[in-house]
Amino acid sequence: MIDARDPDDGPFVRPLTEEVRASAPDGRPTYTDWDEALDSERPDFPHRAQGRCTVLYTDGEPTQIAYWGVTAD
């Protein structure tokens, strides 16, 4: 895990911050927000050996962590 502001170097998982606000202005994306953002190719999919993660909310409470990315194999 690297800081959300770090560049996309190396094989790391980076938590999303500002990117989340594009689909969830309150900063608390639901599973539906996240799924729709991925389908719309927003946010950008990471490069090889990189991943992204964000907390997902249900009724304003954190309930899941979403991970997506590209393996290094």
C-alpha cells in the first residue's frame, strides 16, 4: 500500500481519494457507485503490477473494500 498521492511506480496498491469524488461527491461511494464508475472507465484502470482500492459504504457506514488492478504475471 502506498500513499494516495504517490505516483504510479512499482507494484503497489494505491487507495483512491480525489478519483472517488468524481462518482461519489460525498466521498462515500456505494457498491453501485463503484460498479458504475468501473463500467464507465472512470477512474482510469491502473497499469501492469498496480492496483487500486477504496472503501465502499452502505447507508453511510463502511461495509466493503473494493480492489481492482492488473497483475504482474
